[in-house]
Amino acid sequence: MVERAGAGVASGAKPVVPGAGGGRRGWVLAGFAVVVAGVLAFHRAVPNRPGRIGSLLESFLPWFGVLIVLLLGAALVRRAAVALVAVLLPVGVWVHLFGALSLPAEDAGGRGLVVVQHNVSDENDDPAGTARALIETGADLIALEEVVAPQLPVYEKELAADYPHHVVRGTVGLWSTYPLSGERLVDIKPRSIAEVWSRGVRAVVHSPYGDVAAYVAHLPSVRIGAGGLASDRRDESAELLGRAIAAESVDTVILLGDLNGAVDDRGLEPLTSRLNVAERGFAFSFPASLPLARIDQVMARSATVAHLRTLPATGSDHLPVVARVALG
């Protein structure tokens, strides 16, 4: 008697158990998942030279979540058990680093200020409309950057009724519903810039909850090119701003600014090591047409940045960012 081929398991063949590991491709996926987890967990160990590679990586760390989802999908399609287990590593690291930002805003209580940070763009063709959009937030403080001379009178006129107190130095300004004092320029100009350059201002806000030293800053731009990330000037300016804040005599400090860097970027460590960053909200703010990174920041000392969110686009290439800062 001759058995029909295919009627059962061929002689010498091993049965395939679905999900038992996905073969070689499963191990490749698993190895890739371990590498992703390692980069996320130890991103500070990535060298910054040449080309500021570490800073460039850290600017987009939250987007590793997309890569992790793709890895998970591939592991499911391959039914690779070893890969599925390995993907849990980057999932855990990502949740540890960014999970809280995904949570809804918490009630920060009554002692606090609502603040708006916006680089309004020196090419904004509707400064009046931009000002009105910011007024609608009902914020206590509005910080603006790239306020150029032709547009300044427009912002002053539109904001005057709701924000009677303001200070402008160079191209940055602060508008407040509460009285200001101690206004002064903050020198954050890198040594390599020879021309007139004023992008930092400080004032004390006399709020109902006590005095707050408010800083508005616009750090130098960074460029991504064939040589990597060019951020030397930005990093130097961040160091100067960090020293100024460290020397601030008022206990409570709020920093609002276009810092041209994400909070995970090691180039902003002179600031992030001294100030609290947002506990909720990703608030990707740049570019406005396809926001990929939050380079517009609200940070605080002796206070908590409870939540950050973006507003709809204005005439700028940045989205406005609004935050509630809970005061101690």
C-alpha cells in the first residue's frame, strides 16, 4: 500500500507551530527592538560629534513611538513570539519617558497663571489677527518673539486694552495683565554675532499670588545640513540664559521662548537642569504646516508647568503654545 503524499506530515518534516518564534526574521526584529530600546534609554550616551548627532536624535525622540508601533505590527504579522516579547522593551522605555505627556491635563488649582508663548514670525502678514487670536485665550501673560519694528505698533495697539503692561527689548516682548517692574535686557548674544542682536528680556510680574520673574528669550536658530546639526550658537546662548536665571533673586521664575530645541536636546541642559518642564502635553509647535517638534517652550522654577497645548495656526510658521503654570 502506498500512502498519498500530502495526506499527513511528510516523513522527517517538523510541524510548524504558529507563534513559536517566526524564524530568523523574528530574531532580526527582536534585535532591532533591543537596539531601539537601548537608544531611547541611553540617548545621552550617543556622541554629539561629529555633527551634533546626539542633539539631532534627541530633538525627535518622541517619534520613536511610531517606529515602535511599526515593529509591533511586523512582529504580529510574522507571528514572531520572540519579537513580540522584545518589543515590550522599547514600549516600556517610551512609556517611562513620554507616557505622562500623553495623559489628559490635571486640575492645577486656583493659584496659577495662564501663559502664551508665540514666535509670531517677522514675515507675518496678519499681526492684528495673530494678536486677537492670542487675546482669546484669556492668558495672563503673552510672550512674543520676532516682533519686528514695522509690526510692533500693531501688536501694541491690539493688545493694549487687555494687556496694559508690556516691555519690549529688541525683537522679544512680554505683555501682562498685571503690573511689571525691573524690566531689563538679558544678554544672550553669542560671541560670533557682530551685529546688533537683542533677544532676551526679563521683568517681574506682580501677580496676585506673588512676584514672578518672567523671562522671554529667542535662542539662535539651528540648521540641519550635510554636516549634521549646526547648533553652536544656540548652545552658547542657552548657557548664557541659564546663568542669568541661576542668578535671579526672585524665587519663582517662568521662562517663555522659542528655544530652537526640544527639552530632551542636551544643548538645552543649562536650562532644563535648572527649570521644570511640562508634565502634560506634547504640543509640537514647528513647523506650523506639519508640527514635528516642540521648540517653543514654557519652563518654570518653584512652579509647575501643568500642561502645554498648541493653538490653531496664525500667520506664523510656529504654532502658539499655551500653558497653565501652577504656583507654589
